[in-house]
Amino acid sequence: MNILASPLQIGAKTAPNRIVNQPMECNDADDVGNPSELTFNRYRKLAEGGAGIIVVEALTITRESRARKNQLGIDEKTAPTLERLLKEMRGMNSKPLILFQITHAGQLSGADFSRHVSVYPLPGKQTHILSEEEMDQIGDDFGRAALIAKQVGADGIDFKQCHGYLGGEMLRPVNTRKDRFGGSFENRTRFFCETMAKIKKSAGSSAFLLGARFSVYEGITGGFGTPGPAEVIEDLSEPLALVRIMEKAGVDYINVSAGIPAITPEIVRPTKNYPEGVYRHFGWAQAMKKQVRVPIIGSGYTYLRDGKNDLKEPDPGKKSFLYWAEKNLKEGICDLVGIGRQSLADPLFTRKILEGRSAEVNYCIACGSCSVLLRNQAKVGCPIYSESYKKLLKEVQKIRA
Ligand SMILES: Cc1cc2nc3c(=O)[nH]c(=O)nc-3n(C[C@H](O)[C@H](O)[C@H](O)COP(=O)(O)O)c2cc1C
């Protein structure tokens, strides 16, 4: 059996294989944040696809400040529908571990339909700076959301620290708040540590996985992965220290990502504009893995496809998803490989790959259409392989033209 198909123990649970469906928000919840029929269809298909782990997209812990108009929510009102979602997914396939990514949008909250907030002042932008008390309250809300995730039957949660949302905002050197949440590295990681303690208190048990996803390097001045508020050159000192802190705080796994989709998308999602971005993701995962014993999920694998990509590797056999996934797992670069856009293009990707049916995969062409839909607050899917999303994309483009 190849290593991609082999199981992996994570905390007290076992992922049946090494492919992770990364969280992919699709903005198709109903008006209060419940999964809609579209959401149900997407996740039933993903369950059928048989990834080892399915991370359900960013669920907002509050409607008050959120990034997407129709974002899925996790609260007392949505709990019954989330429970049904999990039941239906498990009805399709009981094997994958199903985690809920829980988030607060912070400075990426949509001002048109929710309250814009930030951890620190943003030059030229009207926003509400969260007080220390409000941050404590948000931490409590994360604890409550984790408890709901547990009660409705998720296998665990992914505490979102990546891609520029509140958790990631806190960590940046440019967060020079003068209270206990800003300035020193200890202060900037305090929200993570205190909130993880709350999550553990409300939902912690060996059978409920706690994990986190973060952006190693954001590519902005004073962003995470730089050495100071006015610096932009990559410096991994803080990310390396952060994963050690995460492990000490009790996470069962760490999902290593990078960049901020709204500002530095090419770092988050490699495309033909910079194919070598995939190698940077491999390097970041490897560097983090050396620091900790908990499993590491690597990101940015979609662009590799079946080797039809623009990497400057002369041997086509040495530049496909399958080649790199196997190689990185074997060499201990990471423990699981995550696919994002590819899971929208073909939710059955894992099953096809593990059954040796790579030729049948609808490969993602990394065209960015799914991101165009998301940025425009439309419902998200793959316009290349789905007629309804193709139509939706055309409508969005017409409005923008
Ligand atoms: C439409 C869309 C929605 C996304 N939603 C999320 C999300 O909810 N949470 C998250 O951590 N990352 C999200 N991402 C980032 C992906 O999980 C992934 O990190 C990124 O697409 C790079 O991986 P890939 O090369 O396999 O696509 C999203 C990306 C896209 C394009």
C-alpha cells in the first residue's frame, strides 16, 4: 500500500488516509447561518470522496462580524442543522474524520453587512478597535462554539489562525497594542493560548481533536513571519516558536498555510504566475514539522495536478500531486497533504487517486474563478466543471464590468 493510502493516528482518532480536504468556504448558508441544500450537497459529495480528514469550512462564531454574507455559523440556532449535516455525511461514508473550522473574521469582516472590527488601528479605515474585554468575550465564544461542535458530533475543531482573520491578526508584529494582547510575542500569542485553554475546558477530551491552522508567512509589512512591525522579509523565528507553543497548548495537529487571500493570494494558492510557490509550502511544512511531534498538514498541493503544470522540472513524472504527496509523506516533510481548490473541482478526488483512477479526475486548472465568486459574495463552486457555477460567474462578471 502506498503511504498516501495509509492510516494515521491523530490524538485518539485515526484518519483512514493522508489526504485532507482543506476548509473551503462557499458562502451558501441560509440567512441565519444554517447549511442550505447546496451546502448539504457539497458535503455529502465530499464525504463520498473519502478523504482522511474533511475540514468543514470557516464557521463564524458570531453573525455580528463575519467575512461572508452567507457564511455558515456555529451557535445554538444552527446546531441542529450542523448535527444533521454530520449525520448525512457519515451516512455517505463513516470513515473520514470531520472537523469544524471555527473563526472570527476580525478585520476581514464585511462592513456592508456586519460590524467591521480590528485588533489594532488601520490607517485610513473606519473600524472598531476591539477592547480587551471584547477579546475575552470572543475567546469565550470560541469555547462555546467548540462545545457545540462536540455536542453535534464533530470529531474536533480547527481553531483558525490563518489568512488574515482575527487569530492571524493578533499574531502579527504590527499588532502593537499596549495591553496584554499586543506588543511582545508573548502578548501576541496570549489570545491563542488563553482561548485554547477555554476550548479545552469546555470541549476538551481525548476523543475530540483540537487543531489549528496558521499562516507561516503573510507577505505584508509587519505580518506574521517577519521580525518586526516595519519589516517584510521572511523570518521564521516566530512561526517556529508558535508551533511549539501550539503543541504545548494541547493541539492534536497543526495545519500549515501561508499568506492572506485578500492581499497576498499567490502565497496562499500557487498558480502558473508563480508555480514554485508549491516548493515554498513544502519548505514551510518541513520547517514546522521539525519543531513538534504532533502531525503536520501541508497546504498548496492543488496546482501540481497530474503533472500538467508549469514547474520547471524536466521529468513530468516528478511534478505531479501523486509524486510530491508520496515523496513528502515518505520523507517526513509533513504527515498529511491538504487539497483546497481541487476538492471544489472534483470532490471525489481522493477516491479516484487512491483507486489509481487519476485519469478520471476533473483537475483544477487554478483559474481563480472560485475566488472571484467568493470575493464578490456569490455562492462558490467550480465554474469549470459545473454549469450552474459557470452561469453564476458570468452574472458576477457582468455586474462587475
Ligand atoms: C474559494 C475558497 C475558499 C476558501 N475557504 C477557506 C476556509 O474556509 N478556511 C481556510 O482556512 N482556508 C480557505 N481557503 C484556502 C484553502 O483552504 C487552501 O489553503 C488554498 O486554496 C490553497 O490550497 P490549494 O492549492 O490546495 O487550493 C479557501 C480558498 C478558496 C479558493
